[in-house]
Amino acid sequence: MRVVARDLSPADDIVPFHILRMRFLVVPLTLVAAAAPILSQQAPPQATHAIRNVTLVDVAAAHDSLALKPQTTVVWRGETIIAVGPARSTRIPPRTTVIDGRGRYLIPGLWDMHVHQTNLPADSATKAAYWSGLPLAYGVTTVRDMSGDLAELVAWRNAINSGTRPGPRMFVTGQKLGVSPVVPGAPS
């Protein structure tokens, strides 16, 4: 078993520098599966990875005092989570890349349910940052674009799905139907 202690630094290309200074590493469970190739550039698509000794935020138990589960291990292969359990008893397969999660938190992926990314100017820094993986850095693993250039959105979604650009899973709708703008003074 290969153990890798991942201390984020300004040279780390997974997330922007200002996020790296965060006290806790937030690695969404759904992102874990999608980010396996990013975490280990040399790994084949079906490589096995684990985060050991992380505090798991169990949103299903959020109403309960057991919502935080310290000293948890999560193991995944490719895009499938294969084990979640106490760090002391969860089996980690041989040749697994292990990330030390001590002092870190692991949460499920977040959804942004209302974005309009193609409504920004083509040279917009916000647009460029968003589509260079910024949602993933913040734990957003899925977005729903509510109105935009369908051809551009589908091209971005295809690039993300093929692995040629980082980004969240996308649900897209294309242009608004009806009168534009819907509200007087709003963008068309």
C-alpha cells in the first residue's frame, strides 16, 4: 500500500491558491470518484484510492448528533465508492493510493441549481474561472444551467464528460422561452 500525505500548496494544480489556504480540506464524496485521475496523474482509470482518518459529514444524519463521523476511511475504485467505515477496521486493498485525511472533512458533492454561464461576456474572467474547474474547488459537483447558448453549453458538457476539461456534471436547458427579458430590466 502506498501512503501519500497531501499537503496543499500554492503549486498544487487541483484548486486555486486562495482556496488552498482554507483550514480544512473539503473533498465531496461524489467528487472523490470523479477526481480520481486528478489525484494521481499516473494512475489508470480504475486505480484504487482511499482517504484515511477523515471526519465524514453524514448529511443523512444531519439531524442527529452522529452527523460527524471522525476517523473514517473512504475507499473508491474508478468512479465507485467501495468501502466506507471506521479507519481502524476498514480494509484498504494493496496498491491503493492513500490520502491522509487527519484534521480534514469529507462532504457529499454540492449542486448549484441555478446558473447562467453563457450569459456572461465571452472574455469575462468570471466565465473563464468558472469553466476552469472553480465549481469543483468549492465542492460543487453538479450544476443546472437555467438559460444559455445551448451549443456552447453542450460543448462544455461534452468536454467535461470526456475528461478534456475539469468541471461539474451539467444539466442544461438552452434559451428561455417566451418574452425576453422575463422581468423588465433583466438581461435578455
